[in-house]
Amino acid sequence: MASKTDMYQLSYGHPNEDGKYQINGMLITKAKEDLGNESVVTVDMGHRYSPVPSLNIDSTVFYSQYYNTVMEDQRRLVSSDEVIGQPTQHSNIPVYLDSYNDDLDVKNYGFESAIRWTPFETLTFNTSYSFIQTEASCTGYTNCSADAVSGYKTKYIDQPAHYVSVQSLWDFAPGWQLDLWYKYKSEVSTDSYYAAPSISTVDLRLAWQHKSTWPRVEMVVDGFGENAYSDLPGLAPIEETIYFKASWNFQ
């Protein structure tokens, strides 16, 4: 479910003797009265192959059908009486209504392959590749048209299709661990608002623990060496983040 905040905003009225004047506008969001609960049914089938004890290869195909998927209708100008039951006579306040409904039909399908390899007792590699294709459709709303460049239908369709992950877990010395995690997400090539470049990031974790009864001290770097980037269009930029933490397991 998306979240948002209703608001007041500045609007321009008709020009008068002094030119244009500003008045507060009101934005209100409501859901249709019989909004259903969103649910999903997924069918998947997988296979595991272990040619040697140190190597596992897993493959999975899946299909998911979503029901009562929530979407937002196009904003329209209404009277506040239509929304909150208060008359607007002698009032110049413009009221805009956003409404949620459950008329979006969504399904996705794809496959994933994951490999876990432990060449040495102190070193493990986890790799995975995923392909996901999403289809969405709706009728009766402006953003449901085939050439729509924004809206919930387009947002579901224009998603990355390819994901790659490579992770190494290395106990390189007594009490020391070094983990590296590479992640890749393919570009979204489209003429819509949701076009996005491919993203590759590397996360790093360095940990030290003298013995099992001692606290573990960790340094974690998210987006190692990366410039600020946005995970999706319109979202806040993500910067390289470094933090430290200590944990102690009582036994």
C-alpha cells in the first residue's frame, strides 16, 4: 500500500483588478467504500542439485496473481461537500480529490537460480540471478490507457526485469570476518516517468570477535565507493553509508 499525506497548497484564482491572487487549496484522499483486502496466490516449482557436498544449485519458476490491488485514480477538482460533508457556498477554496480503488489487475512470473559454493571451510560464495516480468491492466481511468506514461498501472509494468547478486563470506583470520555483497538491477528502458538506469552497488562488512563469549564489533559500508543515486525515480538519493555496531549474545 502506498502512503501519502493530505495537504493544503497555494492556488491561483482568477485575475482581478490587482492581478492574480493566491488562496489555499485543499488536497484530500479517500478510498472507495467497498475497498477489498489485497491478496496474492503464488504457484512455484523448484529443483535442487548438489553434485558435491560443497556445491548447491537451486532453480525456481513462479507465477503470482494479485487480487484487489490498490491504485490511485486521477486527481480531480470537487467541492468539499462531496468529500467531507461541509457546504462550500460563498467559499473560494479549491478542493482536489485523490481516490484509491482496487480495480488494478496485476500478475507476475519469472524464475530464479541460486548457487552456494564453499570451496574452503572459511570461504563461501552465494550467487543468484532473477528474471521477473510484471503485467498490469485496468479500465475506466485516464492512467489505464495503453499509452499512459504515469500512474499505478505503468508503475507496476515498468520495473527492472533482471537482478544479480554475488556475496562472499570469508573468515580470513581467527576472529575476523570480511563479507562483500555485489548487487545489480537492470535498467528500465521506457518513455514513461518510471524510466531508470541500471544500478550496481557493493556492500562491505568487516567484523571482529575475540571469542564466542565476547562482543562482536562490526563496520558496515552500504554503497561502498558509490556516488549518490536514486533507487527509483522520484525517491530520495541514497549515499554511501558507514556505520559501526556491537552485539553480544548471552548464553
